[in-house]
Amino acid sequence: MADNQPSSVVLVESFGHALQAEKMLGAAGIPCRLVPVPRHISSDCGVCLRFSSDFHTRVEEILSGRLESFEIVRL
Amino acid sequence: MDAIYLDNAATSWPKPDAVIEAMIRHQRMVGGSPGRSGHRLSIEAGRAVYGVRETIARLFHIADPLRIVFTKNSTEALNIALLGLLKPGDHVVTTGMEHNSVMRPLRFLASHGVELTVVACSPRGDLDPGDIRRALRPNTRAVVLTHASNVTGTIMPVQEVAAIARERDIVTCVDAAQTAGVLPIDVEMMAIDLLAFTGHKSLFGPQGTGGLYIRKGLDDRISPLMRGGTGSRSEFEEQPDFMPDKYEAGTPNAPGLAGLAAGTAFVLAKGPERIHAREKALARRFLNHLEALDGDATIYGPRDMETRTSVVSFNLRDIVPSDAALFFDERFGILCRPGLHCAPAAHRTIGSFPQGTIRFSFGFFNTEAEVDLAAEAVVRLLQR
Ligand SMILES: Cc1ncc(COP(=O)(O)O)c(C=O)c1O
């Protein structure tokens, strides 16, 4: 995932959920990376999962119903 | 004189090399604050902790690893469960074989408006599940029991008790300190709602590790014991309400948990059944020696190895247990535990209160030769 492509992040409740999301996307072959939550999105000091915005819809489909609560934000 | 370690029910020793190596590796190479900071080492540490959750989840057949809360031992896990769940006016049922890690929180609650029933067990430590059923009241909130006694090794009928409780929507809380790693535990099949385990006994982890499984939905009814930083929801000054962060305030014992993962992996690789079979064989061998002494040894607990773990409690004529233990240590290098084993209720049940018993608890790494030497030490003490 090149840094200059438009990317999105999955925001989740906790680090454990971020790892679960990472596994689900990984299993579906979607490249993603754990990064600190960007300051302008949230003042939370946790991590989120960054991926190319091309996958936006698929990511939403994969996580829906499998993660208790999450939010996808375009950077 | 080599030490012969027969105190595995207190804490297992030695640990598999892989456990020690995992802790050293974690401290040298990982070391970040798990999941807190977002940098490489923090993420790696967080992954390691999550990996431990997965390993423990596999062992206990827990579908979602995030249902596991890490604690420093089973005592902390039991305190979270009992103090968090029970409110004045609630009724709770336990057994006459419990360790003080169950009994003391319950006695404390009983002095603060919780009704407590302690169901009696037989002098061998057996519990009749029917007695649990008869003790239930309309306001019974929970049944708390050990999976196996740390005094007699008696395996309790957890599945039967949990089935009775489940019928009436009563929470079953199980103290698996003595069994996690040696007896099969399936929280779904056994209908266990809360499972407290410790890492430093039969899971071969280091001291300072343990945890609590909380069934889905139940966390809404259990308030946390401690509140503080979790690395999540940092913009809020209130404790998060989701698992496991709700109960995991403060930086966890990540190096210890790395050791626990290696210990649990050791158990999974060997298979709890094989470990239990090995320990049972050692305990049976020692019981054979004791039984041959006729009247000189009083043996507590069941004799049938299918209903017990490898903890053997006994007394020798009128010899004070602590004197016996000192003799075994000084003359034979045998390390055991005399006295009440933090379980006065169990000793009252089996009739050995207040002097207690001598307890030899055999572990996976003991040998037949050690068992035979322990038996010889017993004979020598009797001849003294
Ligand atoms: C039956 C039982 N419950 C609870 C405990 C407490 O374990 P820990 O000291 O690791 O909290 C022990 C051992 O000490 C035990 O044998």
C-alpha cells in the first residue's frame, strides 16, 4: 500500500479488536496496517487499521456483523 | 542433595525451558507497552498479549479470545468475579472444599449483606450436586466452586452443578486453579459462566499470571475491581465498558504473559490428558506406598484415580505436619507443603483442622525414583 494513495482507516474500540479486524482483512487478502489513530480523527491514543480506500466497500462487508462496533473513516 | 520438588499444587516447578526463553526473548526483543503507543514495539507487544488470549481460548474452548481478562492470579480473577457480581440481598452458594481465594471474598460479602450458603461435602471431599440444588433460593445469583480441591485432589462435579444453575439462570463461577492444564475444560460444554485460572501452576507459566473468562453478556452485570488507563478511549475519563479493557486497567504483565503463552503451548503440545495421566501414575505410585503402611498413615481424599488429581494429603501417626515437612526437607531434600494450604474449610470437611496435613503434590516433571525416595523418607520418619 503506497502512502500516496487515498487511504481509509477502521476505528475500533480496543487494541484487541484492531487485531481481530486485521486478521479478518488479512484472511480476505486485503493489505492493511496497524497505525496510531490520526490526531485529527480522534484524541484516542490507540491504534487503528489503515487500508487503501479502493477496498472501502469490501472492508465494510467483511467486518459487518463480525466486529461489535467499528467505523470507517477516509483520510 | 538435589531438591525433590513435591509442591506443584502451590506452584509448578521447574518450568519448561521454552517458558523461560519466551520471557527473556520478550524482555529483550519486544518490551513495548502492549497496544498503548502505536509504535512497532508497542504493537508487537500487543500482538503477543493477544496471542496469549488465543492460546488460552483454544485450551478452554472459548470462541472469542477477548472474553478473557488477564489478572495476576486466580485470586484476583475470583475477586473480580465475586465482588463485581454479588450485591447486598443476593444469595450465593459455595462448597465446604473451597480455598480462601473463594471463601474470603465470600465471607467479606456475607458481612456486607450477601446471603451465603456453604454446602457440606463428605469427609473425602465429595460434593453431591443434589445438595447444591436444594440450597438454591429465589434470590440465588451464583454458585461458586473449585474444579478440584487443592487439599484432597477431589474433582468436583462441575458440569452437573453448572447444568443445575443454568436451568435457573444462576451464574456458575469455577475456580480452576488446580485443574487448568490437567483436566479438560470446555466452557461451552460445561456451561461455565466465569472461569478463574492461574498461570503458575499446571499451565507452567510464571507467577503473576492468571485470568478470568467471562461469558458473553455477563460483563454487563460485573463491575470492575480497578479502574485506570487501558490505552483505549483515552479521551474519556470513565472506564471503558467493553471486554477485556473494562477489567484490565494498568500496564499488563507482558513478559509474564509471554511465558504463560509458552507454558500453555507446552500443555497443548503434550495434551492435558497425557499430563494428567503421567501425574496420576506418580500419585498412585505414592498412594500404593502409603497404603502399604497400614495404620501408620491416614490418607485423605478419594483413592480412585479417576476422581482425583495428583495432590496427596496425609498424616503420619500423631506427627505434626510441619515437623514432618522440616524432616523431609533437611534429610531428603523433599519440598512439600504442610498445614492448612489456605483452605481451612476443606480441612474442617475432611477432619484435619486445625493441624492440617502433609501434602505431596506431584507434577509432570517428577520421576518414579523421586516418588520412591519420598516413600522411603516417610518410612524413615516413622522409624525415627
Ligand atoms: C483451589 C485453589 N484456588 C485458588 C488458588 C489461588 O491461586 P493464586 O494464588 O495463584 O491466586 C489456589 C492456589 O493457591 C488453589 O489451590
